[in-house]
Amino acid sequence: MAGLTDQQYLVQRAREVRDKDPYQSKAWMQTANSLFPDTFSIQFESYTTEREAGNIKESARCFQKLLKKFPNEETLWREIHVMTSALKTQNKFQGGSGNEREEFLMKMYKELSESSQQRILIQAAERSEDTMKKCNLYLILMKKFPALIPTYGENLIKSLMLAEKAQGGTESPLNPYRRVLIAEVLPLVLGIEKGGGDRSGVLLPPALLHSLLFSSLGGVQ
């Protein structure tokens, strides 16, 4: 294996024996992890090895380590994109249907610490330049963690209203921004969503409430 770095050599050896001897493969990766704890390619290889082996808990442990040590790596964010896409469409997978990798990532997500689950959704939303994608991620976040509704609810409402105006959507009360605002975001933020129990809603400024009431009645700002 001339021309390979030490890191590349260890990864290559682990890959060569992965199918025939997974225990030996894991030993090679453990050696690589010990020698190069700050090398992203090594740590990500450990994660993908566990993921391909179907080890949910070990994958979650590796993934959480990656998220903490290498939060800006684009390769990691491509994986997070697959995960968040699966979370946004999780109803499609009820009953065992759906992409196997996405199903695995959803199960792995549940094994992450609560702070890591929140961090993934918040940072994914912040990185998104599309308002509707951003909205969907914040909706997932607030539904999973209702305590965060006061932190993100009002700003999400304002973002949707601004996006609607910027796209000229106020000309039609049936535009997608207003639809998701009235049907999904407001019931959640105001504490009146189905199954919301006794959770108190967020107190919004009177001027914002007036605008929302006008929009909910199909008015044009």
C-alpha cells in the first residue's frame, strides 16, 4: 500500500477485512481512533462502519462525537441532511415502509442526547436558506421539545409573514406560507394544537396578533 498515509492505511486495512472478519476490522478502526482522535476521516469511517453494520447505539455514540468535535464538516452535514429529511417525512415510514438508511437514521436520532437532538435541528434550520424548509425544521423542533416554543415560535411566525410578503403571496390567502402559518405554526405556538393538553401558549404582541387575525380571515396586508 505504497503512497498511503498512516491514516489511509489503517482505514484500508479495516475495509479489506470488513466482510470476512468484522471483529478484525473493528480492531483496525479502534487502533486508528486511538492514534488519530482528531482526524475527521478516521472518526467518520468509524461511524459509517457502525451504521452499515446496523449498530444503532454505537452509531449514535460515534455520531455524537462527530457532532461535538467536527461541527462544520460538510461530509457530516450531508449525513445530517439525510437525517433531517427523514424526520420531516417520518409519517411515510409508519408501517415499515421507506428508505432503509433513512429509517436507520431516524432510529439513531432517538438514541442521541436531547441536547444533540436539539442542536441538529436548530443548526440545520439556521443553515437552510429556504423559508419552508427552515419552518419545517423548527416545527419538528418545537413539537419534540415544547419548552423551546417561546424561544423560536414568535420569530418563526414573523419569518413566514415576511416571506409571504416578499413573494407577493398576500395576493392570495391560499399561498403556502399562510397555509402553514395558520394550520400548523399558530396552533402550536398559541397552545391550541390537537392533543396540546394544558400547555400554555406564547403571549404574542397585540400588533402581531392583529396581523395574524387579519391573515387568518383571508385579508391582504
